[in-house]
Amino acid sequence: MFEVKDLDETRAPLLDHLIELRTRVIRALLALAVGFGVCLYFADDILGLLVLPLKQAFPEGQGQLIFTKLPEVFFVELKVALFAGFMVSFPVIANQLWAFVAPGLYAREKKAFLPFLIATPVLFTAGAALAYFVVMPTAFRFFLGYGGQTGGLTVQALPSAGDYLGLVMQFILAFGLTFLLPVLLLLLHRAGIITREQLVAARRYVIVAIFAIAAVVTPPDPGSQIILAVPLLLLFEASLVLMRLQEKAVAADKAAREAEQAAERAAAE
């Protein structure tokens, strides 16, 4: 007969998990708060690094940022501190997430997911660096090229601090997140949701989708769109190669486990 067990018999494990989750979340928030505080102290220096591509795009001695609202610069520094604080504290946050999830995984599952955990910040940093060192200077020179004389009037770029920070964060987040394409594809492949053969058959559609994504997440200049689309295409092709290696590794692991199980059965008989 079906029997409904008393709630008290299953409450302790659930409470243990909730207490563990609360502890991990508190530690992650504390790390974010510390990172935010440190970065707020150095907000002027960090903002100076972020405006460097714009300064280099302007003619010598002509660059400037303005603010049209009294609290604008104050909120800009808060956003800079929060943005930089999250970047600084991300290793601690990721470690707390891994520490909460890892006890529920088998050893082979930990070995399978650990490379993704390592690759995520590396690929994001690579995309952000491409945006900062290559794309942003190119795009800013392109935009500033529209200044000059029009109809006898001077057209001059006077970017506000808030708008500029929003544009910089758009660049960094767009390139950093889209560079995580291999991580997403390999996780979906590992979970059995997609196969390498499906992606190969849909390659032409993937190329169109990549250029569409590049057009949406970047400002409307062709240079930055192409600079984003080309690395994404290379990352997609690299993902296909890694999927083949992953399939071989999974097949070898499966064969080894089957051989081990067969040996155990033979020894038991």
C-alpha cells in the first residue's frame, strides 16, 4: 500500500541544503560588497581606464566628457564600481557556486564540468579585451569622423559620461558574453540536446545567425560588427572540433567502464 512519509523524516536534508545555499549566497554577496567597496575607492582610476579609448580617438587635447544632470557623474562612478567589483569578485562567486553544486556530482561529472568553469572567465576576458583594445578605438574613430562642418555649422561630439559608460558596458558585455559560445554549445552537446552532425548540417544558418547577433549587440557600424562576427565564426568551428574530441573521450570512457563492469562480473562468477 502506498504510504506518505511524515514530513519530519525528510525535512532535515532539505534544511541542510537550504542552510548551505544561504551560506554560499551570503559569502558571494560579501565578496561582491568587498569588491564594490574597493572599486568605488578607485572609481576615478577605473573610469580613467575606460575613457582611454575615447581619449585616443579624439585629436590631441580635444577630447572631453560632459554631464547634463547634476548627479550623473556620481551614478556613473557607482555603476563603474559595481561593474568592476563584480569582475573582481567573480572568482569567489564562481567558487561558491561550484562548492554548492560539486558535492552532488559524481567524480566523472566534476571532471566534465570543471573545464567549462575554467573556460568561462578566460573566454569572457578574451572577448572583453578584444572589445577594449580593438573594437572600441575603431568604432570611436568611426563615429567621431562624422564631426566637422555641416551647412556652415560646426558638428562637434560632446558625449556625456552616462551615455559613454553605457556604450562601453555594451561593448564589453556583448563581446564577453558572445565569446562564451563554445561553452554553451559544448554544454548542450554534453547534455545530449544537440549533436555535432546537426550543427554541421545547419552551418549556413549559424553563419547568418552570427552576423545577425553581431548586428544587434554592437553599435551600427560595420567595422565592429565584422570584428565580432569573424571571431564568433572561428569559435563556432573550434566548438565543432572540440565536440569531436569530446565524443571520442566519452566513447573511450564508456568503453573503459563497460570493460571494468565486465571484469567485475567475471570475477564474481
